[in-house]
Amino acid sequence: MRIVPEAAVIDHPLFRALVNQVSALVQNLVGPKATFAEVEGNSLRIANLAVRENLQRDLQRRSDALEPELLVDGVHYRRHETGKGTYPSLSGGLKVSRFTYRKVGVRNGPTVVPLELTAGLVEGATPALGYSVTLGYAQGELRGYIESMEAAHRCLPSRSSLERMAKEIGSKALNGAPRIEAVLRRSERVPDEARGISMGLDRTAVPMEEDRPEDAPPKSDRKERTKPYERAKPAPVDVNYRMAYVGTVSLVDEDTEELVTRRYTALPDAEPDDVVKRMTEDVKNGLRQNSALKLVVVQDGAPEMWNATTRGLEKEGLKKWEEAIDRYHLNERLAGALLMVEPDAGARRKKMSEWNDDLDASDEAIDRIQSWLGGQVDKVKDKDVEEKYLGHLIYLENNQARLRYRTLRRNGLPVGSGLTEGACKSVVGQRACGSGQRWRPEGISAVLTLRAIHRSERLPRFWRELSKNYTAKISTPPPAKQRAVA
């Protein structure tokens, strides 16, 4: 999209004339004694009205220029019915007279509105409003977006219209993400200072609104409504927390500091394989550019997470990578086991400090820790406590190969899954788990898709590809073809 440079606008004589006219109009409307706030507010109002009138005229000109018969992406259509449309913009609704066109040769065939396709209107709105709503929906609740935009003197449609737009855009983003991400990767360069790739998968809870049978009691106590409903009483629902997947792929420097992170989500009712495949494509893209990069998978000890990432890497032909249990999760396990056999808090702190120093210095540290803890089993007398203690030992045994941190540090690879756990908070928690929020599948799929793209610093480039869904190649059929179907 071509945007005229600011200097070219300022230096244009018509711009100078426009400024003078706006100034004269404001002074005429509010008077010479108006406050600066009044001048500012009315200037912005005038600018909105002028932009709206200009956009409306431009759309009408484009509509009037369309021929009676058109090829829309090579398919023949003929002018069908006239009508009027109102297209929301950042400056208010644009009222335009335009025709629908019907597919030629098909009785009661499908119809299109070529004006919308040639102008690239997004879910019935202008491209600028479409992107603005997409960004706003990715960042937070639309209520806050509307308040901010109105404070900026923008003229938006209703919140329900914006919600509909955002969900439709998010749905198209979800369906188009694998294809568009492949396009984006072609221009994504690995920074020169990158030394490793860190990958991880985790899960986090999302409040889902689910239908409840009429005769079933609510899952939680709630106050009965005494005020009568103005409309029909809504169907009964429960809010149940479901686990959504969150994955990250990060490029890190020699100090294991994050350089670039791509974030992905999969919905609570989805399998993680698709999101792992998209993560693995990022890994492959990094290795294609720099084969010296080392790969590590860092996550918690959940077997289903490891099964998913291992399966995905192997399926894509990757054969060599390091694996690590997040160091914080290991320390939680060690502290839990130590609490069961060492009553003195000071002694526990000393032992944990010794273990952490040993883990940093030696890959065999975990073997010594396991041996020590194994020798303390007899100190556990309570059966329930013993079962939990043995659970810690089994955890260490099952993940022994992933607990050798010295090699990872020597290779400049991270030993914590903070980037992935941070994504659980920044992508899902902050956007989808606010007070009173609850989601249906179509809403959560739209918002998390857009949120992950935004938090991956891909949204502007992603939008350039996504917005192509709202355009078509419009041309005039050759005269011979028009006669053939007449």
C-alpha cells in the first residue's frame, strides 16, 4: 500500500489551501474567542467529515465506473440489482449506491458485489477500519478499544458490528495462518547474534461458556435474578475451564537472551499436532539460514507435551536436539521431596543451594541427588506421604536425561521455559481470562489467533496477506464472450 510521504503533502499548494480553509471554517463556526480545546475538537470533527465525504465520493466513483458485465477472478458476472450500502470507516459510515452482479449461465446463481472486491472492503468495512479492529481485538476487549478510538475523535459502528467483524477476521486468520506464515518466513531473517533455538509447549486454562441442560443445576452457587427479562430468558450455561495449548519458538543469543519469539495457540478441543508443526517450520527456517544453531526443547515434565513435540520434530525430519525440564519445575520437585525428609528449614535451604550449584557444574549432579533422595525413603513413615515422595523419585528417573544442565549452559542454551510460560500469560491470560470473561469456541479461536500473531510481531505483515482474501481481480470480458452469452 502506497502512502504519500508527509513532506510531499506539506509542500503541496493544495494542502496549504486546505489548511487555510479549515482554519477559516473553524473560526467561523466557533468564533474568535473559542478556547484551544474547542478549536482542536472542532478541527478534528471537520477533518472526520471531510475524510468521510472524500471516501464516500471515491467509492461512488469506483462503483459508477464498473461495467455491466465483469470477470471476477476470471468468472463471468452480469449486473443484477441496484442497491445501497453503508460501509463503516474510521470517519463514519460511507453511503454508496452499488450493484450486485450474478454469475452468468447459472439460474439463480451466486451474486457478488464487485465494488467491495475492487476496493478491498473488509467484512463490509474500509481496510483501515478492518486493520484497526483487528489490532484492537488482539490487544484487548473491544469496549476499551471503542473508548480509546472515540477519545481520538473516531466515528465507529456499534460494538456488536465490531465484534462480528473481529470474529470473522479472526476466523479467516485461523484458517489462513499456515499458508500466510509460510509466506512470512521467507522474509524473516535470523539475527547474526543468534546462537540457539528454544522451543516449548505448555497448556493454560481458558473459561469456556457451555450449554447446560434446562433441568440440570448450575455447577456453582449463583444468585437468582429477580428483575424480569426484557426479552426471552437466556439459555442456561455453565463456565468450565478448558486447557488451551500455547507454544513458542525463540532465537536466543550466546547469553540465552531472547532475540525473537514466535507464539502459537491451539484451542482446548484441538490436538497440539498442528501448532507443533507450525512451530517446527520456524525451527527449520532458522536452521536453513544457520545450520550451526543448536536446538533445545524446554518445557515441564508432562508426558503428553513431550510426546507432541518429539512426534512433531521427528515427523519433519529433524534428528538432533537437546531436551530439558524447566529448571524451576525441577526445583519445585526437589523442594517438595526435601520437605518430606528434612524438617529443618535452614538445612533444606543449604541442601537446595548445594544441589543447584552442583547442577550448574556437573551433568552427573542429578545422579547424586537421586541417590541421596533414594537413601532417605526410610525416613518417610506416613503411607500417603510416602506415595508422594516416591512420585518425586519416579519423576526424576523418567526425566533423568533432561536434567543435565551443564551441557546446555555450555552450549549457550536456556534451561528455563519462561518464554513459553510467559506466553501463557501474555497471549492467553491477559487477553482471555479477565474478570467476567467467558468464551464460545468461535470467539476464543478468533481472539487467540490474532493475539498470538500480534504478540509474535507479525500482525502488520500478516495483515497484508490476509487482506487479499477481501479482494479479487476485476476486469471486463472481451466483446466476443459478451455476445456468446447474450
